[in-house]
Amino acid sequence: MKKSKLFFLANLILFPSLIFASDYVEGRVIFKLKNSIETQQGQNALHKTQNFLSDFGVFEITPIFPHHQIKRELKNGELAKIYEAKINVSFSAKDISEKVSNLKGIAFAEPRFINKISETPNDPQFSSQNHLPVINATQAWDIQHTDGAVLVGITDTGVDLDHPDLQANIWQNTDEIAGNNIDDDNNGYIDDVNGWDFAGNSPGANPDNDPTDNHGHGTHTSGDVAAVTNNGTGVAGISWNAKIMAVKAGPGNSDITHGYEAVAYAAENGAEIINCSWGNNNYTLLGEEVVAYAHSLGSAIVAASGNFNSQTPQTPAIFDGVLQVSATTDADQKASFSNYNNFVDISAPGQSILGTALNGNYTNSSGTSFSCPITSGVLALVKAQNPTWTNRQVLEQVRVSSDENFYTVIGNSAYTEKLGFGRLDAQRALTIQSPSVRVLGINYNDGGNGIPEPGETLQLEITIQNFLTPVQNLDVGISENSPHLTLANSTVSVGTLGNLQTTTISVDLTVAQSMPVNHEVLFSFTFEGTTANSFTYSDWEKRSELLLPAFITHTAGGIKFSVTDRGAMGFLQNSGNSAGEGFSQADNVNLMWAGTLLVGKSATEVSDANYAGSGNFDTDFSRIGNFIGFSTSGLLADQQSEVKYNDSLADTPLGIEITQTGFSYSNQNDSGYVILSFDVRNTNSTSLNGINIGLFFDWDIDETTYTTNYGGWDSGNEIGWMSESSSSTSKHCGLKVLNSQGASAYRVLPDEETWDGDGFSETDKWNALSGGFTQTSGTQDDLSHLIATGPYDIPANGKVRVAFAVIGAANLNDLVSFGQAAQTKWQQIDPLLGLEESVNENVIQEFKLSQNYPNPFNPSTIINYQLAMKNEGKLTIFNVLGEKVREFELTQQSGSVVWNGTNGNSKQVSSGIYFYRLKAGGFVETRKMLFLK
């Protein structure tokens, strides 16, 4: 039940247009505030969102879970922060939700997705419930009845409340008095005696307390779970008389528009099992939050895998803690329509299922929609038998007791391990005493940054837990499907793992040099063991992992700061809706919303990853090469990152390639900053003149007080700062230019200048980059700031290097101290990188320094060079501390230097990394070599 959302995320990143209009309700945008409406920040964010949506005809904004804002115990909960806006249907809800997600104070925004009931029409042709013998229902009933002891929430099209074969098993809210127009039980719903209708006759237009079914789907799924059994009428529900809660989540057709409100209602009102015979192919953060919330309340959720004969996962079935169910025939073959994938948990009969229909009738229907409630009914039997078990234990018991022999049926071998552990078996669910070992998490321990990188060997650490019967002699098998990974061992022996016991195992993992960025890997695990009663346990699980993501995080000192492969800082876009860990100090509280590098030449030529027009972001930079390099070797820093990108995605590209290098340090004096160095290379055949380069940061210090931040410029120390209050002793963040030219511009920008109106336009950005020191302070506002250096003239094929410090401290004095320390550190490491702040085109073309060979070397190595004129150059060798080891005068215009690993006193140096620098006129270049004794 631990699932993967990588499929959804990969498609959202690569193919955002795959969300079609038919997938969502037009005119509706769902969004979540970062802060409670009880706070000033939450109120400000809601007001700003309302103002933004006014351009799109918004006429109503309401909380999706209003009772969470009323009840004291729920008031500050996460669901209380979720709202729905009704806008003019002429605007795309998908497009508007993307813009809203970029607003300050918004955690996420998305359309109201339409889930489809997982039903396939079928002409009636059976007069009996053929699925019950397949799952050994009668044998199960000899062991256990539910008899009203378990409540199953049916989130669906509603229920025929008067159906004679359902009526006795329909839940009644006995704490509510019908017809008095009072919320007697204080659950947020008035007169919900029989449940609730969230969707009304059109999506959400007129919700009420009548969950009567006008479609039939919900009536059928209700009967599959709990049609009254042993009453001499109609059909028998597998649960043998569980109670069913009617929660109507659709407007009367096959659309389920309010499924997650229905799930929350069912969980809050005591449903131990929640049936979701619906879903769609879009990942929804609303759904993820609601499912996690329901799980925390103790509900076990069962969901259909879908009816498209596809391996594409559906939500909510793919969410963590949800039992995903596929469909089989009465002959135990995969149903032709059923979805299948690596994360299905179980299969159950779903073809020609005879069940209850509207107006007291019965009908045969097919679909994973009906496999799902049959499974929910068996969960109810298990819960009745084991009332103290957790929701996860009930789910695991039903899964691990299913009959895996159905994979031997003709045709099923093609779907091995893609239809779950086995086919549902009610008798085994009540009798088998099996362990159930599951993977809780995967960690990569490389003794450094925790990122599996090309060429690296590390420990793959897997945390597992046994949810059921204690297991002995447990062996865990591990494999993966990547050509870029090699596991040292395929099996790890664990021994004994008790009930609910957790342990962590490890195995060496080698990463090939060829592994690409954003590489999705499917890990497969097997579990083999025995129990004290000589039961032979055999199980498996699959987990999908994303390796080499598009960002890494510096953590060497007191600062945690993410850098990306596209010029954005902290996050791939912003803290509201994209990957990254932002910028934080020792308390690990994120202090920023968004940040970016900016390179500009004019008001129409600025390349960045920053705010653009209202609701949008520029994404001008594109990575060059495979991944962000990240080192903890301690050569120039305790942590060092490097990535290359160009501005090929800009509307008007400058034609630049950028090498971004980050440096962070663990020692106390250098722990409060990260240095960012940018080599900006001109790839054009003509020079780029008047280039200004800057950093923009939108700080939120902190996220609960960001609307009252202060900002300013310390001219004496050349640091731009932001703080959470006017006090110099409060938390501060800052930016400083480190290269010798220093800062040429600084500006503090209130939110209305970077977001409101036309947003942060190209003209606005250029004015800030090139406009000098204007508007250098701000008070009690949501503030950003921009610092720049320039202008630079970069010749064809030439480059310029600039450097900045991103600083965090407990107060202004410490901020200044860290800024000074960063300046000193940059002066030490810059010569080892080869400073080229200003170059001459002819010099660049005529001077040359080659990589030494052999490398590594012992006892000597050859370094070739070329000079523009005779008797002008020096070749200097440094150690990793920047100390000069040896220097050679270059007397020929082109030639070679042979170094035998000795210093100026002819004493042999120690093994390690050394740097050699050619300096001649205006040309400086540095390279690295390795001496091994």
C-alpha cells in the first residue's frame, strides 16, 4: 500500500497539457492557504487571491470543509485551509489554478477534478451471485458475521434509501434529529440523518442532507458490501450485514465531483471502511491530504484501479494507505477491462456482478467498481473479527491472505505481480495467520550528500515493518530494473521480526557513470520466512524511486539551501508548488518564497527563472549535461555543487552558458552562508556588451510574519538584508556581491511591484538590475530584494565570473560577520578556480592551457601551454589550501612543463589534488591534477 506518484509528477512536468477539460469542472478552482484563516497571514492570502480572481469573474469563495473552521478541535487543521472559488466558466480552470498556485500564501491550487465511476455496462444474464463461491463467501460466513458491528462509508452516486434489500443496513445518524434544521451533533452538517449529498444536481450547486441515488452505481456498490443477508429477499452482501453510510459525491451522472469531501465526511463520522469505486488519472493534492486525514482517523480506504485495461495508476487508488483493487472474472482470469500495474494490492471478481439496483430492483454490472466493494465487505468481516486491529493491519490481512494461485490461470501470467498479491479470498482472510512485511522507506547512505550520483558506490538502506504475525528466518530479496545500477547482494537475512516491529537493512549499490538526471527506478522486494506455527510466508512489493532530481540542498553549516539545475534558487519555482527545500537556518524553518539568477542586457533581454506576468514564472534556463554535481570531498568547500545551463528557453536568448558553483562550510565562522559563483560564457560570434548579473530573492521571514518584513542596504559592508522585524537582533537574511567589481545595484521590492498588476515584467527586472541603488529600504511589508553587479562586456566565446553570498543569521551583526567571512573565503578560493572577470577576445583565442597527462600521475606529468607572446607567462602549482608549491617561468611561446611532484626546495610533496594556473597578461586559467605516490 506504499505507492508511487512519480508517474503523475513526471507527466505534469513533461506534459502539463495532458490534463484535459473533460477531466475537471469548469468554473471551479480549489486552493489551500498556507496559514489558517485565523491568522493575519491567512486572511491576507485569501484577500489577495480574491483580488487576483476578480479578473476572472469570481463570484464566490467558500471553504470546502466549513465545519473545520467552526469546531475548536478542527479549527487549525489542514483541511480548514482549503477553499473553492467559483469563477466565470469562460476561463480555463486549469490555467487559472496554475496561476493561483504561484500566489503568496497558497500551498496548492488545482481544478476540481472529475472522477469517473469504474463501471462497465453489461446486459443482465445471470440470476445468481457467481462471485461469492469464487471468494469462498459461505465458508467465511461459517466463521464470522459483521452483524452491524462495522460501518462502511459508500462514497458514490448515493444510495436507494428505500431499497428493501438495503434499508435495514443503512446507517442512521442517531445523534441528529430529523427536520429541526439544527446541527444537533455539531459535525458541521444539518439534519444529516441518512448521510450527506455533497454534489447536488450540478457539481456542488445545492448540497443537502438527502443522499438518494438517481444513477444506480452507488446502490449497486452498497449491495455488494451489505445487501441484507439471510432475509429471504434478493441478494446477499459479502459482509453479512455491515452498516453502510450513504455519502453522495456526484451530481446524478457517472461523474464523481466531490469524492474527497465525501471521504472526509465518512471518516469524521465513524466509517471504519471507506469504499471509493471511482478515480481518475490526475494527481490531486486535495485528494492526497484528505486520504491522509481519513487514514489518521482510523479509516481503511479501498479504491478501484480503473477500467481502461491500462497500466496507468489512478487516484485515489495510488495514494499511500489505500488498498488498490483490480478485477477478475468468475474463472479467475483478469477481466478484459481491468487496469493493472506494479502497485495494485489485490484483485477481486468484477465481471457480471449481480447486485441491488434502483427502485428495489437487481442487475448485473461489471467493473473494478464492483471488485472494490466486494473487497470492502471482506475488510468489514476481518474488522469485526479483530476489532482492536488498526486500519493498516486490516488492509494487510486481506491483501496477504488473498489467493496467489490465480496467477497460474491461463492468461494471467502476462500480468504477474501487476494484479496484486492474489485474488480475494474471504475464508482465508479470516483464517490465515501470516506475517505481512512492507517497506516503509528507502534511504541512500553514501557518507556524504545522500544522493546516488554517477560513479558512486553507497549503501541502500531499506526500512521494513511487519504488520501481522511474527516472522522467523526472514530473508529480503532486492532487485531493480535500471541498467545504471548494480546491487552487491540480492538477499539480506533479517531473522526474526515481530508483530508491528520495524528494522532497517542495507546493501551496497553502485551507480554507473551513465545514469541520467530524473531517473525513475523500480525496486522489487521479496520477503520469505516462516512462523512459529510452520506457516510458510512468501510476499513481494515494488517501490518506485526518482534518482538525481533537479535540485540539491547544501547542509554543511547552519544553513540549509537548495540550488536547482535551471537558475532558480531554493525551489524549482516557489515554495508553494514545486520541489526544493528553500533556505533555512538552524531551526529548519523555510525563510524564502522564490529566488533566481538574472542576466540582462536591456529591457527586452533578461534571462531568469523569476516572476513574469501576473500568475506566471519565466523559465528561461535549460540544463546542459546530466545532473547537478555535488561533492563533500573538502577540496574547496565542505560541500560543493556544480551545474551548467543556458538561456535557450528565453523569449529573446542572450546566447549564454552558465556554470553555477556553490560552496558551503561546516566550521562556525563560515557556517552562515553559501557562496554562489557564476561563470557566464558568451557563445555568440559577437561580443555581449553592458551585461548586468544579479540575484533576486523573495524572502518570507518567516512564513507566518512575512507581510511585516523589513529590508535595507548596509552600504559600509555592501550587504542587502531582510529581517522579520525592525530590531537588529531579529532573524536576518541577506545577499552580498563577492567579486572585485562589487555591487552596482540594489533594490528592495514590495510585493505589489513584483506580483500585482502586470507582475515583474522584463522592464521592471532590467530597471532593478541596472538602476543603481534606488529604493534601498522597506518596512512592514511582503518584501523581495535584488542585488546586481555589472555592467560587463563579454567578448565572443569569452566569459565573466561573478560571485554572491546568500547569508542567514540570528541578528544583523552576525549577518555582517558572515558576509565578511564569505568575502575572505572567496578571495581564497577564487584563484584556484581561475578568475576571468574581464577578458580580451584576442587573448582568449591565443592563450591555451591543456590538461596534464598522465593524470593521475607518478612520478611526473606533462603540462602543455600556449602564449600570445614570448617571455610573458608563469605556471604556478598550488595545493588545496591555496599555498604555492612550485612556480615555472615560461620562456617559450608554446611548450611543455614537466613536474616531478617536488616543491621549490626539491622535496617531494604528499599525494593529493593540486591546481596549476597559467597567468600571462590578462589571461588566467586554472586546472586540477592528482598526484599519487
